[in-house]
Amino acid sequence: MTIKINSNSRTQLAFASFRRNRIAMLCLWALAVLYGLAIFADFVCPYAYDDENRDFSYCPPTPVEFRDHGQWVNPFVFKRSLTFDAIHRRVYVIDPTQKYPLHFLKGGRLWGVDDPGRFYVWGADARGRDLFSRIWYGARISLSIGLLGVAISFILGLLIGGIAGYYGGWVDASLMQTCEMFMMIPGFYLMLALRAAVPENFNSVQVYISVVVILALIGWASLARIIRGMALSLRERDFVLAAKTLGVPDIVIIFKHILPQTISFSAASLMLTVSSYILAEAGLSMVGLGIQDPIPSWGNLLSDAMAIVPVIFAPWILLPGLFIFITVMCFNVVGDGLRDAFDPMFRD
């Protein structure tokens, strides 16, 4: 009689359980699509992020035509021109005599039309810039800031929490008091204060780096406190005591034996924190303290929607908010799925 032994590790069992969570996997694939479109924005977008034409301010989405005089033809768009009606509302009039073929894989881009035609998939903003293109170029900023900010705060939280929990005593007390100083200040106000300290003459790259650092500085403390509590328990385990007896250096014990045991919690916490960083960047940029125009981010794209009149006459400018909502929800669902997968009580 042969006895089959399941030799899968705890991590393998957790990820196998996560893959059985259909909603979490769907959200993970949705995030993969969002990041993929952001990475390949130069290819999938018909225009550059700063390509503007003021004659098409707040132009509505461009319909693609497939039939001409009752016959199926290659896709094309009609010419549009801006005029005003009797009460001075913007009206875009279609000229059926001017047609611009929709071409594919031309000029290094997936699709588009030749000048002077304009092809607005999701409409245009106040300066006549293609909102579809600006959303996916802006996704590069918004999505990457969340990941980079979390990566920095994750490293700080693991390192400080692991050292505090392992050594205890005055080291633990001083590091935790520092954490409490950061945690006692409301996060958004701390973020505004740190942003105010950034010089106004910074260029776009410097502003991007400063926003990443600011988000990291406001997020590491809570993770450090939790890792510290786990390290306090782990340092009394037999494998840690055995390592001490064998003379293994403290730094090796912390990085090789203690911190790896906290990854199960950290992985879930990491995903849940990314969404808060995306919201923080959007808040900063929307009020003019983050990424500055013409460099797009989902936050500063929403700044046009802060007035009621543009929203009424051009509701498509709210689309960046929809993508923020979808992204935040996906990260939260994936984080919950990872947390349940690593918890034996919830594992299938």
C-alpha cells in the first residue's frame, strides 16, 4: 500500500487556494489588462498625450461608420466642425461629404485617422486632446506610483518592524514611538504638508519622485507595527533560538528566518495598500499638488470634472474616475483573496 504525501509548501497551498477564487482571479486579470494597456500606451493610443486641437474642445466620442449608402465599407469617420446653437451651446455638426478612413498599424500606432480628421474614442477634453489616449498615458503615472510607493514603504515597514520586534527593549520603544508620531497625524494632512515642502520649480520627473517618496513616508508606520508584533512572537520560536545558539548573526536571523515568515500577511497588506496610494495620488493631482498638466494622471484628468458645467455638457470627462474606482476595487478584492488564501481557517 502506497501512502501519498502532500509535499506542497504553505505558499503553494495558498496560491492554489487563491486560483480557485474566481472573483479574485478575474480582478487580477483586469489589473493585468490595465497595466498592459498602460505599458503599451504608445501603441494602442491614436494620439500622443499632448496632441491638442482647440477647435475640438469637449468634442464628443467619434462614431465609427461601417456602411456608406447602404454598402459595407472599410471603417471611417465623418468630419466634424464646431458651431453654436441659438442658446450658445457647443454643437458638433457632421459633414457627410468629408470622410476619413480609419487606418490600422500605421505610424507605430494601432489605429487612427489622417489629419485634418480627428478620431476621439472617448471624446476630447477642454483643449481638444483625446481622452482615450490621455487616460492610458495617465495610467502609467497613477498605476506605477502606487506600486513604487508601496515598494518603498513595504521595505521600510519590514525592516523597521523586524528590527524592533527582534531586539525589543529600548530599540523597540524608540522605533515604535517614531511610528506613532507618523500615525497620529492624519494621513492626508501629512501628505499635504510634505508636498508643500517640495520646491515649486521641480520638473515633472522630480514631482513624480517626490510624490512617490511622500506616499511611502505616510504608509510605512502601520505595517511596521504589525510586523513588529509578529517578530516578537517569532523570535521565541525554536528555529530562531537554534540559530542564535549556532552563532548565526542577528541580521541573518532577521532577514532569513523572521521576515520570510511574515510574507503571508505582507502580501495581502501590500495589495490593499496600493489602492490607497492610487487614491492619494489622485487626490493630490486633482487639487493641483501632484502631477501637473500636460503630463496626465488619472487625478489631474479629473480636475476638469470639479466644475458642474463641463460635467453636464461633457460627461465623458468623468471616465478617469471610473478607472480609479475599477482599479481600487480590483486591488482590494485581490488583497482580500490573498489574505483568505494564506489563512488556514478560510482555505478551501
